[in-house]
Amino acid sequence: MTNHRRLTQAELVTEATERFGNDPMKWAFLCPTCGDTATGADFREALAARPRKHPNGSDVAASDVLGQECIGRTLGALDKRQTYSGRGCDWAAYGLFGGPWTVDLPDGHTIHSFPLAPAS
């Protein structure tokens, strides 16, 4: 498990930009459970193949889940009708065990996040 860290949203964006560049589709987060590294582009591709909806009916976008969920959740790890053996796992930063990072948002709320992956 990765160590807990608390940072602001601005700090997270700055660090991600310094590490991966300005394109959020290239930003990569590390699942603290299975160790999979997924980028925004990975999620965009996975969501194109397996679209999901929010409870309000709107489409889930890569930016909605990047850093919040392991790619396995999008690729089918939650499908109880089958045994999942694909990439990633079913972990979510907002689940029973939040984090390991806590991000303070400008509006005073906080969210949990996976850590940024090392630069490649």
C-alpha cells in the first residue's frame, strides 16, 4: 500500500503536469492494490469499449475516473457474471478504504485519489 499524502488540487495538477506534461490524457496513476498504472488515454479507450453512465444518466468520461478507480473496474472486474482475469482490479480510491492520497478541493471538499505513477 502506498503512503498517505495530503495535497491541494492545484498541487496535484502541478505535479502531474511536471511529471507527464500538459495533456491530462497522459497523466498516470498507480493502483495501490494491484500496481497497475493507467493513464487518461487508457480510460478513454476502455470507456469507448465499455461505456458507463453516471446515476444521472450522463456518460462517464475518463476524467471522471482517472486517479479515482483502477482500470479493472472499467474493464469488467465488477461483473459478477464472470471471473475477471484482465488488467487491473476492482479497487476505488473512494471505497471503504479511501485514498491513499487526500486532495483538498478549492470549494473546501476533499476527495481521495490514487498516487501519481512514476514518470516513465
